Amino acid sequence: MDALIRNHRCYRTAFVRIIRKQRHDNVRIPHWLICAHLVCVILGWSASLWAQPLLNGSDIAAGARQAGMGHAFCAMSDDASAFCSNVAGTAFETSTILSGSYTSLHGTIGTPLANLSWGGLQGTVQDISIGLNWLRLQSADQRIHPSYIGLNSQTVDSLLRSTAMQSFTPEYNDAFSMSAAHRFVLNIDWGWNQYVLPIEIPVGGTLRYEHAKLSTVDGHALSADLAFMIRLNLRDMFFDDTYPMVVFGYSVQNIGAASMRWDNSWSDASKAQQQLGWSIIQPLASLHSQLSIDYDVASSSSSPTRLGLEWKYRKVYSLRCGWMGSVFCAGLGADLQFFRIDYAYQHSSQTFLAENHQISLSFRLEHLFL
């Protein structure tokens, strides 16, 4: 592992020397060399992360765009649903936008075992994006049964058979959150010909109140998230529209660990969850489109790595696919300025409960009424 990281550092040093030489000699660097270096940087950083397995990530996607990309959205977040993955990305959505989604979890669209709903409103106040969001995860099929702790397998089997026809109780979990994000721009002055390189650094945070109900017992929790991104458009560095944009994102959720406290004096702790993401957004001018690739490393043990791709045509129509561990994801969408619709499908051949359908809608209110 150490050898791989040292090789990465040597490669980076050599690349910096090439950059300096081409500026001195006024020589143009080939496009493929830039992309090759970016790939090596990503692989090198990923190797160092695997040496320190303490990252975490959430498997909840408020919007279908994130779900269709395999939840690889930490560095791609740039709309109102970003509060669920990297809240700093909400700073890129400057419209007053009303959003919502419905997710059919673990089953067909009409008869899921559970469902997830989202509703949110976001606006901008003095260059700060403010969002109010509500999420509900609900299941109506929680069977009422006695405690099986300390019982042998024969007794448990007997109790399961005897309670098979008993009633079910609904379970739901509501999360109400308020988020804020601001986009900072760092202008790096290179000192010649008044050349200034802008680097975008959005920063955001979320405060969340959570209420859960299981049968007659209620639970309550408070938590917070923090996130930031670093976005650099290589077009501004090399004065060429064919160069890509590169983005780094970091998000930590449930800072300090959140604890769900129940009325019966029990409590469930949720550890802090961290996520790192890298994204390359490559314009394809000849096709009137752009291709985005996002790779995330998360501390979630169920799916620590996520890979997502999005192809956008004329900034309107999108096709997506991704992988979240063994789960394959796909989606599509259309952005008509005042109205946006997205759909996502998730499936895993290894897990019976992994087939999900999600649809989300967004309305930019200033375009809708003006």
C-alpha cells in the first residue's frame, strides 16, 4: 500500500514539472494526459482511504437522480436533493424550488414492503441557499410478537406459528431538517498577465429532528450534518472548453453520533457516517452533451463503494446508471427548466429485498408563475 502511494506522489511531482515547463515554453498539454493524471490521482487517494477504513455513508436517496447513479452523489450533488448526500451541493441550486419524491421499497410499485416519501422547499436568501425538507420511511407490515430473547429454536418456531395470524402494526420514521449552504469562490492569482484561476468551495450544514413510532412507542433524535466540496473547471486553467470539470466532495452525517431515545427508556445509537466522492464532468461538444462520472467511498459496511454515470443531452435529457456494491441502478430524467422529472430503478441478484422504484418531481417556482 505504501509503495502504491509513493508511486502516486512521484507521478504527481512529474506532472507538476510538465505543467511548469509547458507554461514556460508555451506548449499545449495533450487532453489525454490531463485525464490520465486525474485517474491516477483518484486511484492513489482511494488506496490511502482503504488503509484507514473509518468512512461511512447513507443509503437513503431523497431524489431519483441520486438513486439512479447508485448513490454515488457526494461530488455530483448540485440540486435540492443534495441535502441527503452532500448538503454543500444545494448552493448550486439558486432557484426557489418545490420538490418531492416517492419510493417503492422492496417489491412491486403497488405492493411494496415499505415506502419512502420526500417533500422539500428551497430558496436563496442573500446568496445562502436555505432548504426545509421532510422525509418519511414507513412500513405497515410490522408483525406483533412476543420477545424471543433467550428462547431456544423450537420455542421460537412454536411462537411464530401461533402468532402468524395476529395483527400487524404500522411503523414510520419522520425526519424534519433545515439546511443552509453558501458557495465561496477562491481566486488564485498566478501573477502573470492578470491570470486568475477560480476555485468553487461550497460549504453547507443540516440540523435534523427525527421522530419514530413503532406500535405505541415513540422515539426522538436530534442530529447534524456538515459537508463541503471543491470544484475546479480545467477549462479556466487551459482556456479550452473541451477540458473537464473535476470535483471533490466530503460529507459527515450524524456528527458525534445521533441517539434515538424511546419512551420505554431504550435508545438506539447511530454512528457518524462519512463519505468521500470524486467526480469528473466531461463536455462532449460534438454530441451536444456531457458525461459525468462519480466515484464514492463510504463507511457503510453494506456498500462501501459506489460508482455512478450520467449522460446529459442538450442539458435537458439524462440517462444514468450506477452500482452500489452488488446493487445495479439505472435511471432517466428530463429537466425542462420550470419542471423536472426523474425515475430510478434498483435491483440486486443477491438480495430478494433489493428491487426499488423511485420517481421525483421538482418545480422551479419563478419559472412556473412568470
